[in-house]
Amino acid sequence: MKKLIAIAASVAALALVGPAAAQSPIIIKFSHVVAPNTPKGQGAEKFKELAEKYTNGKVKVEVYPNSQLYKDKEEVEALQLGAVQMLAPSLAKFGPLGVKEFEVFDLPYILPDKAALARITKGPIGKGLLAKLEPKGIIGLAYWDNGFKIMTANRPLIHVADFQGLKMRIQSSKVLEAQFRALGAIPQVLAFSEVYQAMQTGVVDGNENTPSNVYTQKMNEVQKHMTISNHGYIGYAVIVNKKFWDGLPADVRTQLEKAMADATEFSNSISQKENDDAIAAMKKAGTTTFHDQTPEEKAEWMKALEPVTQDMASRVGKDLIAAFKKEASAKSN
């Protein structure tokens, strides 16, 4: 906390520098916790490229991947303090911030496919959720896709009973905590940057994540088994400090909005391929045994996890869950 306050104070001091600095480029520090070669990492680099191009150098974007500046729990607070200007945290991060509605994305099996996801994030539900961030001093700019999750552990995860007693790493989310308890596992909240070592030393037995995140963090080196379950979803909201964003010249803000729209289209277009390539690379490495879930096994998991959605309705919002399910099950035009 002291570190964040000190950095925020220095940022404020720099803002008071006189006319001599007037022609200096506007700096956007874009911090994230994953590797540069993930969908989010590549999206951040694409935004940097386009933002600097569209503003003719009026803006300079500094991208800090792999938790170089802040870990999971620190980054949103750093943004609110103005120590960084832009983040792309996973949607689960907004529950601890007080915007519990975002945890609807964490509910198991609530998104059947990417078409349903697009209808929700591009429609009134997605826009309404982003609007809830503004009272927190945050502007939501876009949703970036990562993909559906797989399960990893050092023993096969085929039946629900296989989870019994396993210490499974989660992000800080009451929904994810309830999910693993329903499976008989012991949820462990842990920063993303600490997961590999925790697996290596036995602090945790496994986790859920997208294949691209698993592969780029080399978790396949310390996890013997992976189940392609697609039981849940990981996505991100690209967010910016509201005071910073509102203080930008109108023309610069418009150019950055275009850069973000184009970077979003790029990032979302590559996520499926990145995950498919990650699975192929891990299979080729030969350190992990993969299991493709059968319909019967999926039905067993779904039955065990069904109470999670019911139990979380009071936290996430019963009406929101109903609206989410309705939109998710609607047919694409």
C-alpha cells in the first residue's frame, strides 16, 4: 500500500510540471499479469501499436506484462490511485472491488459457446456491467476474450470424486470458491504469478485456467493431468482510470477509442487459435496426459455444480442470472 501511495504521489507531482513538459507525449502505463504471447498480452501490444499510430505519437503506451508492476490483488488499487492508467483484469477481479455482478461470468456452464458470449458482452448486459465500475473511479472500455477453462492436477480429474481433498488454486471469487467446494476440493486463493512455484512445491495440487495461460506459464511442466472440460470461462475487461480518461483532450480520447476497438477485434479473433495451439504444444511436450470429457462425465460435473448457481443468486443477482441465461440460450440472428 505504501508503495502504491508513493507512486501515485509521484504521478500527481509530474502532472504539475509546467509548460516545458506540455509537448511531452501522454503516457499510458498498461499493466497486466499474463505473458506477452497470450491473447491478452498480444491485445495489449496491438493497442500500444494502434494508439501510438492513431494519435501520431501524442500518446505513448508502456506495456508491463507478467506482473512486472503489480500482482492480481494490487493492480486494481494501483489503477484507482493513478499509479497505472490501464489494466485488463479478469472479470472475477471485480467481485472483491464490490461489483459482485461480474461474478456471473464465473458461474459454471453458464456460457455454452462464444456466440452466446458475444451477444452478452456486446449487448445491454455487458454495457450495463461496465457502467457499474464508474462509481469506483473506473471506465470500462472493452471485453477481451480468453476462452474456456480446463482443469489441471497431478492426478486424473474424470469424475467428481477425483477432486476430493485436492487444493485447487483460484482467483479471489466467491463463485469459484463455491464451485470447488461443490466438487469436494479445497479452494486456495493465490496470485497468478505464484501458481507455478506453488504447484512445483505442492502448495496447491491443481487449478483451472485457459490452455494459453497454462502453457505460457509452463504449468504443464508441474501438472501431470489435464481435463478439457470447458466448464467455465475467463475473460477480461479493459479498464482505465476515470479521472485520467476524462481529462484527455477529446480528439485524443476518440483516437484511443478507435485503437481500443481495433485491438479488441484483433485480440478476440486470436483467442481460440491461441488456446488450440497451446493444447497442441502441451501434447507434443509429452509431460501431461490429456483427457477429453465425455458427455456422461460432463453431465456428472454439471449435476454436482448446479447448486452453485442457485446458491450464488443472492450475491450475483437472481434477475441478472436469468437475463444472462436467456441471452446465452438465444439463437444468433
